Amino acid sequence: MIIVTGANGKLGRAVVEQLLKRVPAEQIGVSVREPNQAQELRECGVRVRRGDFDDAGTLHHAFEGASQVLIVSSGIMGEAEIPHGIQQHLTAIDTAKKAGASRVLYTSHMGSSPTSHFAPMIHHAATEKLLEDSGVAFTSLRNGYYASMALMMIDGAIRTGELIAPVDGPVAWTAHSDLAEAAAAIISEQKWYGMTPNLTGPEAIDMEGIATIASEVLGRNIRRTIVSDEEFRERMLSQGVPEASINMRMGMFLASRQGDFAQVDPALAHLIGRSPKSFGEVLKESITHKQG
């Protein structure tokens, strides 16, 4: 049985939906903290069980009979949460191994690095080391940076007409739907063991490029304004953004300046058999969805 954790989240649910196109529903199980939110999956024939990364007992039940387990990474909000997140992933890996899974897959990131300025990348790198040391076959999905994050970053700019941020670097923004399709293909076809190539969108663009694309899609000008790191931090504080969130954003900008998210790789296109969605396409879909 294929087990997917975090199946009530955006990526996890999309992976399950893609798996349902490839394998019988009775061969799929999900591990979720709130089973009542996965009723639609249960109605499709998917096995739904409660699983919590902080409770090994629930994971043992959720992973029962597993042949493969996809661990959708737990989110962290800053460096202080890294140890807890790593422990959660260790619990999931150990439980999958004890359940007899022949392979554990993990949703990592193209920028995974123990020395990154961006805290989640340290989290991913530590988990990849746990997988390497686990003794079980594994696949680490080096996903491109989620385009949904760029949408969040420009949400205010769409309202004001001005995209204000410090100096940044190009990012290979990637759609959740493309990554979910890739994950389902890798799982169902038993492809790609170890670290995958970077699974990225078709282009790497910076904030200036995002402002240009948004202007074209919206039919009105979105101006890119560069401010210093200090001014950006002060602006965020004045808007009531928590310090931890500001540090996360600054870490992302610092990492992007170093080119940590700039590499574009054809692997995702080859895997899904078509060109991945561009940021412009993702933005158009988002606007259409909101208007609908």
C-alpha cells in the first residue's frame, strides 16, 4: 500500500489525486491529523487513518501494510523549530521502516543545504541525512520553490501597484500541481532512487520579472521598488508581521541572492511529459480562481 502523509494539505492532497489516476484506490492510504477533513478521499476508496508526526503510535497504525511512504515535510516557521521538525521526520522515517516499507519518499527542496540562510533548507538537508542513514531505500524529491509563495509575496502589490522588497535573486518558481504529478509518477512507476534532480519550473525570475509578468497579466503597471534590508524589516514590523516571519522572509531573499534557487532543470518536464507551468500561467490560474 502507498501511504501519503499530510494529505489534507495542498501538495499531499494533489499527490493523492494524481495517484488515483494511476493505481487502484484500495492501494492508497493517507495519514492525516484530521481524518474528518479527508472524507472525500474515503468516499473514493482511499484508506484514511489518523497520523501525527508527534505520536509514533498513530503513525504505526496509519502506516500499517505500507510498501511505500511519502513523507510530506512538516512546516517550520524559523530556526528555533528546526530540532522539532527533524524529530518529527525521524519518527516518520523510523515508523515507515518498522512498517516494512520498501521505500520512503520525502518532499525536499532544490535549495536543501545545511548552511543555507533560509531555515527550511537546513531542515530539508537534515532530513535527507536521516534518510541516507536509515538503511531503507529512499527518494528525496528536490522540489522547485513553490510558485504559491510568490503569489503570497505579490498579493499586496496587486492591491497597491507596488512590489516592495529588498534585493533578491532569480527563483525557479514551480507549480504544486506539476510537482504532485511528478511525485505520483515517481511513486507509481518506481522511478528515481536517492536524490532527484531539481524538479523546477521552466524559468528562473526575480522580483522584477514577477512585477513585469503581473503587469502583463493584470493589464496595469506593477512597479518593483527595492529597499534596504533594514527598511524592509522595519516596514514588516510596522505592519505587525512577527519577527520570526520577517527572519524567514529575509532568509529567503539572502539565499536567492546567492543563487540557491536559480537553477532550471529539464527533469520535471521529462517526468511529466510536458513543459511545467510558467509563473505567468500560475498567476493567471490564481486570478481566475479568485474571480470565480
